[in-house]
Amino acid sequence: MAFFRRLAVVFLALAAASLAQGGSAPWYSYRSMVSNQLVCSQVDPGPQFVRFAGPFRNAGCRP
């Protein structure tokens, strides 16, 4: 009986791990309010930048 209990625990752990996989974060193009420079980033580069376009699926911020 202990074998089946362990087997069930292992199965549930593997099932939970497979459900916990996440996708990649989207990329956005940000424009600097100071120099109008464009930056492609997955995270907000800071208060001096404004989100310009996106979301994109690649690091080049191209469709």
C-alpha cells in the first residue's frame, strides 16, 4: 500500500510541475523622453521612458 501512496505523490508532483511552466514575457518598445531613443525591453526601463509600441514576441521588437 505504501508503494501506491508514493507513486501517487510522485505522479501528483510531476503533474503540478508540468502545469507550473510559464511562457516568455512580451517585449515592448520604449521611447526616451529625453533623447527620443528607442529601447526594446521586457521590463520597464524607468520613469524617463514611455511605452511606445508592443507587445512583440522577439527581442528586436519586430512583428
